[in-house]
Amino acid sequence: MALQCGIIGITNVGKTTIFNCVSNTRGETHAFASSAVKSNIGVVQVPDQRLYELEKHQVTEKIVHTTVELVDIPGLSKGSNKGEGSGNKFLGDIRNTDALIQALRCFDNEALPHPDGSVDPVRDIETIDLELQVKDIESVEKKIDRLKKASRVGDKEAIHGLEVLERFHQHIEGFNNARSLTVKDDERKFIDDLFLLTMKPVMYVCNVDEKSATGGNHHTEKVKEFLKGKDAEILIIAGALEAEIAELENKDDRLSFLKDAGLEEPGVDKLVRAAYRMLNLQTFFTVGPKEIKAWTIKKGMTAPQAAGVIHSDLERGFIRAEVMKYGDFITLGSEHACKEAGKFHVEGRTYVVDDGDIMYIRFNV
């Protein structure tokens, strides 16, 4: 599924360093502001230990992880909404993403000056929010103007849409993000086509120095206090440390490096899994001697829709899905054992796929 998660932030927060830790693409890092001229796009494997647990019960030739696309968007600054520093292009790149990861500078380094003169991650959150809010107000105002013309001739749909948009306009003008306004499901159609920047789900990554990798620091505490009650996910990652670990080719060396730093797993692995959840995605598996593969679907998809992710022919000719739960398969040890225990299910077109389902699709075209 071609869903993108964008990494955004003020210049010199370490976005590209974090991007390079997880992506198959390498972005160039700089020690001075406003140096990047384009966004970097990379495909990122979603870490999933379940694939290797499945391999213990089914010998296979290869394991295939599911992936997400990550976009490293060059640093924004005050005035980006007016096009300063290629701001309009970068804001356009943000509009094309499905969710956002905001990287926050939570480390001090005199050799890497902050564009605003001092390190203050809360101020950076407010700066980015303001830049996105200004662009959203512009988008809402343009649609309000269009609907006003239709409402003058008594178009009831336009009148209703106008009321919804006015609420969004007032909300965002009050320095609030669009995602924090409660609206009914049938009202979302009036703003869905605007792809509002502040409507996108967002999580925050505090980029810290090595000694703060496990417990954070006074900067991360300020972030937690500021975001308290906002249902925001916050991760702490030592970007420079993770970059060093990612350069090691030997897995045992990487694990040893992590252990020395007091970490159980790379923080960027947590980031990728969190991004996957934020995109409202889940995984089902196909298991066989040729490959064990993870497939990405949106939560709530039915069995035929999931089959279509594998190939359109499977959805078009869907007959049934043969399903085992991951937990049952791991506990019982084989497909045969699942059948013997009554844990092998045949499901039809209305079956909603669960995360971790192991499926075999029967079809005919």
C-alpha cells in the first residue's frame, strides 16, 4: 500500500540522520541551515519478530517484511508558508503524506547552531504548527469562497458545508490544529478534499544526545509537559548514536553496541512500528516453503480486500479465505495441528481480517 509518512521539523534537528538510520535511501546531512533543496524518499522495512517465530514452524526459502514509505522533508522555518527557503514546495510535499513524524531537537551542540539562536523544542513545535496552520487557513478560505457562491442560490449541501468550514476556519485561526476539532463523520467530506496539513496524525520524536538515550533530559521533559493531555505519542531517539549503530554490518556488533548504550532495540525500530500504527495499518501473513511474507492492509479490511493487496485477480475471483490465528499457529506448531484443534477457519466475503492472521486465499478467475 503506497502510504507515506513524512519527517518534518525545524532545520538542524537531525531529521535526515534519523531517516538514514531506517531507510534504504541515504539523504545528505549538513551542518548549516536551509541547505537541503529536495525531499528524500525511502522505503523502510517494518520490524516484525513474528516472521521469525513463524519460520521456526515452517521452513522457508525467504522472509519478506512489509514496508512503509518515509519522506524526509527539508527543514521548515518561520515564513515557510510565504515560500521562504523553498517553503511552498516543502509544504506541498507535506500535503502528499498520510501522517507526520515531527523531529524535535533535544540536544545541545554549539557546533550545530539552532536557526533561532537557542534549543527550545516547545518553541519549535509552535513554529511548525503555525506554518502549517497558515497554509490550512488559506485552503479553507478558498473553499469557503467557492461554497458561498453556491449557497446564495439555496444549495442546501453548500450551506451545510459552509457552516462546517467556518467552524474549521475559526478553530485554526485560534492557533489550533484541524485534527483537534470534533466533527461528525458525515461532515468530514467537506474538508477531506483539502488534505489539511494539521489534520494529519502526528507523533513527536525527541532527538537526544547519547547520554540521554534511555532516560531523556530536561528538553524532553518540556516536550512531555507541553503535550500532556493531547493524546500524542512521544519517542526518544539518540539519532547520532543510532546512525553509528546502523553503520555496523554485523548483527552481533549492533546488539552489543545497543546493550552498552542501555537499549534493548534500536529506537528507530520503535519509530517505524509507531508510524505503521499511526497510518492505521496492520499485517496479515502468508506462510509457505517458498516464502513467509507480511502484507500491509488498512484496519477494517475484509478478506477479499486483503486478497486484492496480494493481486487484483485474487479479489476479483475470491471464493473463500482459509485462516489461522498467529497465536494458535505458534502454540500448536503447524497447520495440521490447527485443523485437529478446530483452529483452522474458512471465512467468506464479509470476514474482517485481524492483525496477525495467517491466510490462504481460494479464488477462481
